[in-house]
Amino acid sequence: MFYLLHGDDEFSSREQLKKLRTQGDFGYNQDVYNGAEVDLKTLIITSDTLPFLSEQRLVVLDGLPKKKRGETQTSPAATDTQTGKGKKGKKAKSAVLTRAGFEKALAEHVAQMPEATVLVALVDEPLDPAHLLVKAAEKYGKAIQSTVPKGAALEKWIVNRAKATHAKIMPDAAALLANFSGNNLRLLANELDKLATYVGRDATITIQDVRRLSAQVQEARIFDLTDALAQRNRKQALNILHDLLADGEAPIKLVSTITFQVRSLLLVKELAQKGMRSSQIASTLGMAPFVVDKCFRQVGNFSVSQLEDVYRQLMATDAALKRSRMAPEMALDLLLVNFGA
């Protein structure tokens, strides 16, 4: 059997792999190879090896070799990758010269694998229906494409995931999670596991539960606060602040979170001014892409000097709160009134 798990939804593909692991009798006959590092010969030898003390062998190929410059997704292999010889019989420099050659040889090998072998290929991009590996999977196993859900589809995913954890979730709570956690399914799954444990088996997750327990939602609500400040809408910012305080957010924690966001704005602005794109900044800073996207939309409303002034104000507010020099609510109110002034 050959399973091709492809698409931009890496989380769902790996969940499918977990399911496949539980469905077979693999025992200790499980091998995982990094597609960017493994040579084709090793992969073929492993998949041709009969299992020991179990019915099946599981071979997982995590990713594919990187494409050479100018390669297309379905380009034919110009080299016989199994023999290492070119079309004219000359010795090739490597067992695999191109990704296309690797794919072609792998697709051909699938038809010859022992019945006891289950080969799973994880590809973090959608492959065209005409792709050699897609065709091989459809003929000798199964091709499963997973696409990251958005909008209403994401809210439906949240509802179904909650059911899988033996809980229910109110529509407004699902919408809140979808809006503030982005389409990071791994993060959402962790949040739903936590919420389901909190409310108990077969109970219902409410919007209050999400606001109380989801750190990402609280962080996103503070982004709303800084959005309001970026637009010089201090009245809205104060309303959001008082809502957060009413929900039980500690003033010191709020100052800490706002400080973190202002620091993120400074870092993102600095790298954006150097010409870096959002995805590059996320990778460089190790920040979640949706957080960088939010920062990207805000940085144009502040100069570097304004952000630096705000950062110093936050440090002073933090010190005042820790030394009990001022009532927490008053300190935060003053901070917002003078924010970016």
C-alpha cells in the first residue's frame, strides 16, 4: 500500500499518519526518513525488506528532495535514478540528480513493493492530479490532500474537533477561536484539548471559557487594544482595557503582554524597513505568522521613536505597579491616555 498525504495542512496529514500507525501490525518494523536527506537506494532497500515478527512494515518518507532550479512539479526524470546511469549509459554523479528523478523512480517502485510494506509519503504542498506520485497512490493505495480550512470551514473544523474531545462548543466560542487563533490547527487542537478538559466530558465550551483559558485569544484581544491605540481611538482602547480587567486579567500581566507586543512591533518594523517580507520576518524572529501579520498591519501607524517612547512608558508603569506607587487601574488608564503621544 502507498499513501500520499499532501497539501498545506501539515497538522491534518500528520494526524492521518497517526491513524495509519494504529491500523496496521507494524511492531518494531517502522522506519522514518527525511526526504531532503535520504537517498533513493536506502528507501527502496528498506521498503523491500520483509517485516520481522509482525505482519507489516511501515516506511515513512517525510518530505521530498528539494527541487533544482527550473524544475517543474511533474517534469520527467532525465536520469535513470535506480541504476545511476544517464540515457546514454554514462555514469551519473549521484543516485538522485533531481527531485523529478526521485519522484519518477519512487512511483515506479511502488508497483513492485512487497504486499507487507506500507509506504507513506508526507508532502507539505499540494500536488497536481497529474503528478506521478498522485497517480501511483490512486492506483496502488490512496492519495489524501489536506488543505488548511478558512472562514466557515475553520469554524466547522473547530466544532468537529471539539466533538472528538467529547465536548461541545457554542458557535460564538468557535468563531472567537477561529478569529483570534488564525488557522494554526495544531494550536487550535491544543486549545480545544485544554478547554475540553476544563469543562468536563460532554459539557459545552462557552465564549467565557475561551476568554478565560485561551492565552492566544487574550493576546489577540490586546492586539485589538493596540489597534485602537494605533488609530488614536483611546476611548475604544480604554473600553477594551476595562473589559480585560473585568474578565480577571491581572494588571501586571496586561502590562507584560502589551510590552511584548510593542517589542514585537519594534522588531517587525526594523526588519520590514530592511525589505523583509512577513514570512521571512516570522522565520527570522521565530514568531507565529499570524502575529507577524498583525504587527505588519500596525507598524505603519507608529514611528520608531514613538514605539521606543511607549516601551519606556511601559517599563515605568511596570515599575510603578510592582512598587505599589499607584492604583493598578489608574496606572493603566494613564498609560493608554499617553500611549504614543
